[in-house]
Amino acid sequence: FDPRAVLDLIPADMIAGTGYSGIETLALAADFQVDGPRQQTSVRNIRAAVMDTSITGELDYFRAERRLEGSVSTSTIDPALVDQVFPSLLPDSLPPERLGTLRLATSFAYDTVTGELAFNSIEAEALGLLGTGELAVSELSGPPRLTGTVRIERFEPRDLLNRFDQPPPATSDPSALANVMIETRLDFTTERGSFADLRLQVDDSTITGELTVREFSNPE
């Protein structure tokens, strides 16, 4: 069906900043299950198609605990679609063609009582990079806090620099900077941030350490 007819009924302030006029087709299918004794509502086998992008997933709502759990996985996403639907998301220095292949898969849980949103088994692809990890956002009712672990799988930094039309650094060994891997634990608020257990592998070398910014307004 054409989703624009439905979206046009939504108050403009609720979808401000989005551009959906170019989304001509949307398909959606799912199975609904309600378990009264367990106070659980489930949406299984969610299948959605937006233009050339497919999305699958599932969702469970536990009424007694007031908790949501689920998973979502996408096929390759056209970067032009992201730029079209969220025109203010990308900075001018990052046109959609530089994003490369976009893909996301993760499970999630949202506790409406504590206000914590957790993403587990994240696998995301963008800018020619593959990232995995787990993230949690807490204190959503106030200044949020982001914690978790992130790993950027091995990539070729020269390819990343070329994507942004930047020359690679001069090295005496032309085979240097063939691959890089990054992993760390992060802890960020709106005022401070830190990378702990930072591990950077460059070719055959490993660099470890930590990085902390105590005040974003007055970095040290």
C-alpha cells in the first residue's frame, strides 16, 4: 500500500524532520498472539518491505513487568533512502553515497519502569566497517547515559580514507596500515565520556589504553 496516505493523517509535529513523500510502497505482515494468563502480547514473524529494503523481527510485551523485548534485522539499506527519510541526519560532509552498504541486526529490551533500553548482539555495517557489540541507554527520563562494548572488525584504513577523499599517511613501508581492529568499553553521558579497555590492533602491533574526557565543555 501507499504509506503516504496514512502518514498524512499523523500530526505534522510528530514526524517533523522526516521526508516520506518518496516512499511509494510499504508492505507489512505479522502474526499476533495474546497470552492472557502470562499477560504477554507477542508480534511474531514481522515482515516489512520499504521500497527495496526488507525488515524482519519480533516483539513481546510483558504487561506485568511493563517490559518490551524483541529483535530486528534489515537487508541492505539504500543510503539514498536514509537521506530522503531523514534529510537532517547526515552532515554536509557525509553525502549518502559515502555511507556504503548499510545493514543492522540486533535484539533489544526496554524496561518502561527503569527507563533502560538495551541493545544486545548488535551487528551493524556502514562506511565499509562492520561493528558488533552491546549497548545500553539508561536514565531516558533525564540526561541519558550510554554504556556498552563495541568492536570494529578488521578493516583497511586506506579504503576508509579514500572514501572521504583523504590521502593515506606517508609510511616507509608501503604495506603498512593494511588492517586495523578496534574494541573498547564505553561510558558516555551528556557531560563526560570514557573509553576503557581500549585495544587497537594495527597490522601486527597492539596498542592498549584508556581515554577519558571529564567535561565536554572543558576537555582535559
